[in-house]
Amino acid sequence: AYNIDVGVYSSHHSWLPIVGASCMAMSSLPLWYPHYDGRTDCDDYRDYPFGGWTQPRWKQFTDKPGTSAIAACGVSLDTSVRCS
């Protein structure tokens, strides 16, 4: 009714011990995965696919503040990019 997407947030390293390699039941949901490599592309996903997803929807690529003004406020940010 609210048109809200539900998805999965996980990494390859977290997914396997929690649900196992054979669990593919959630691959129809959008995937948001963390890989703090500072790269604003999702090309790295193909090196470590998991859960039956062929393409993630979002990638969290850094946990560093984007600007000195944000850092000065002591705010911690996780920055993400939408995968094409």
C-alpha cells in the first residue's frame, strides 16, 4: 500500500555463515552490499557473488565522511552508490 521496497543488506562474508551457500530464496529482492573499497562501481560483486543475485541494487563503498565539514561534526557516514 505504501509502495516501499524491501531488500536484503548483506555481504558475501556474512551471508554464507548465516544462511548458507544453497539459500537462493531471497534473490528476487534487491540486494544492498557493503564493500569498503572506495570505488563507486559495483564491478567487484562479480568476484564474490552470493545468494543467487546476479546484480546488486546498491553498494556501500565507504564509511568515511565525504567532506571536512561532516568530519568536523563527528558524524559517521556510510556512503552508497546505486548499481546500474
